[in-house]
Amino acid sequence: MQPDVSTARLFGEEGHGVRLVVSGTVAEIVLARPAKLNALDLPMLDALDGAVSALAAEPGVRVAILSGEGRGFCAGGDILAWGHMEPLGFAQGWVRRGHAIFDGLARLPVPLIALLDGHALGGGLELAACADFRVAEEHVKFGFPESSIGVVPGWSGTQRAARRFGIRIVRRMALGGEVLTAQEALGEGLADRLAPTGEGRQVALAWAQAIAARAPTATQAVKLLLNIAEGEEREGAAEALASAFVATTADRLEGVSSFREKRPPAFPGR
């Protein structure tokens, strides 16, 4: 069940980038590095950043899907990209850079569905945690194996993942090394829906189309409110909601008009 593609943009290079596909009210961010199971390196992070920014500026989109090209969703951070970095460069140029891009993904104005048709481990699970919903195919595994190679989850695996999935299960994965099956992930709240292997896209697209049929302004407002409740964002979301309300008022119209006309405003109070 492929979407009727109206526009497609590639960020980065063919075979080593991120594709943004927009079909009516549904968009898809596709990690497009299939030869490396869509592992993230610095060029991939830059490409993801570009795709997220472009999607946020698409006025007609009401819902988005995050997916990976080829056999996997995302193999996490490419160890060849960061394994040689000295400590400060690793902390600033890799961890904080990725963290900022993942924050932008989590704070997209529209609901985001992650399509997990490959394992979600380490950075791949942190990426999936940025989505509002996760559709997992039955063969998919979930886990945080970072401490087994001497590092820690750095792209909010101990923060956003703990808020969204619960600290107990994150402890079991990040400290205890547990790897969950898709069925176990569903029971623990890491996955929202399961699909037979090869059918995840159909499930994700059907869900996206159902969300897109809902009132878009209310949907975006609800996402902002949920982000505030969850601690995903506070000041920015609260000010965005207040600004959206004020922008509908006659006071705002009068304020802008009086500024342009260089006269004192006469606010009607409505």
C-alpha cells in the first residue's frame, strides 16, 4: 500500500541521506542509508535535521511517518562515526548534536508514527522514542545495549525514553541488558501496535490516514498539551499555544494595524 507521492525531497546524498515524501496530508521521513541499515553518522544527522525542519514548515501536512529504507529501521549511531572521537568532541559534536536533532523530531507540530520494520536498538530505539506512536512488525527486537560496549545512551535514552516508556523498563534494558521481543514491547508500552512481518507499512499508513482525518488545529494543540504534561517541552509549547490564541483576536489585528499606520492603538478587548 504505497502512498500517492506528490513531492519527494532528498537531504544528503543518494544512498546516504534522508528522504522527505509528502502525499497530501501525510508525510514520511525515510532514513535512506540501506547499505548500513540506516545507521546514523554526522552526514545522516545533518540530513535528518534538514528533513525535520522542512517537514515542520509544510503547512498542509497533518501527520507524519518515520521509517527506514531497505531491511532495517535504524541501526543506531554508526560506531565508525564516533569511535575515534576524543571525549569533548564526542560529547559536543556527537551526543549534543544528535540530542538537539532528536528534540526537534519529538517536537514536530504534527503527530509522528514510527514504522519499525527492523530492530530498534540503542540509537534506533532513541529515535523511535521521539515518535508519538510506534508500529512494530512481529520480528522486531527492542533494547539499549550501549553499556555492553562501554558507552551510555546519549540521545535521550535515559530521559525521553524513561518518560515515555517508564523508568522500570528502561532500567531493565539499559542496566540489565534485556532485549524485548515485539510482543513484550507491546505489553511494556514501547510499541503501540503490532503488525505481521511485511505488513507494518499498511498498518502505519492506515493509522496516519485516520489521524489526518481529525481536526488538524485541535490535534496540534493536543500534541502541545501532551508535550507539556510529559515534560517534553514547557516554555516554548506554552508560549506557542498562547500566541496562537492571541493571533486570532481583534486586539492583535488592531495592534499590527496601528503600528503600520503609526498611530496610537485603540484595542477593542476581544
